Amino acid sequence: MSLSELNFLGTFNVSYNNLIGRVPTGTQVQSFNESSFFGNKLCGSPLTNDCVHVDKPDTTSDQKKDGGSHKVDWGLIISIVLGFITGFWVIVVSLMLNRSWRITYFRLLRKLIKVKGL
């Protein structure tokens, strides 16, 4: 639909762009030849193939079921936060309490910094 807002086009060619849908009506886009639209799945004027009217699926029944709003899943959010906190503290506490792990961790960091050239 944003193409329909263009007012001062001298030439227009969207051939072979895999576009799908109806050519916007009542715009300058309809004044161009059918050859400007080859290689797409477009319909409507100025093309020879007419668009078949397809009803949109009824989404209002789905909105009525959940109250029409997007509910936040607090259980999921709490699980993610607790998992992050637990995992973070398991690593931090293990590095604080286990001296050999701490030494190994900082040696690894030092090697990574040397490899990256920082």
C-alpha cells in the first residue's frame, strides 16, 4: 500500500519481485502497463486476472476467549528470573569457594584476552 502514496512516477516496474496481492486501486500505479508487473502473483487493474475475494478469518472469537488482551505469563517470567539468579550464584559461589576453579577460570580469561589482542 505504501507504493500507492507515490504521486510523481515517470516509470514503474516491479517485474519479477515475487509480489503477492492486489494492485492498489485509485492510484497512479494503475496507469502503468501490465508488463510492469510480470513475474509476480498480483491481481486487479491494470492486470487481466481479477482478484478473488477471500474472507479474513474471524479473530474476534479468539480475542473473546482470552479477554481481548495479551496476558503476561508470570510463571514463565518468575522461572526465568529464578533460573538466572540460581545459575549466576552457583558459578559465583563456586569460584569464591574453590580456589583451584578460580585460578583456572582467571587463567582462561587471561588466555582469551591475549588471543583477542586486547
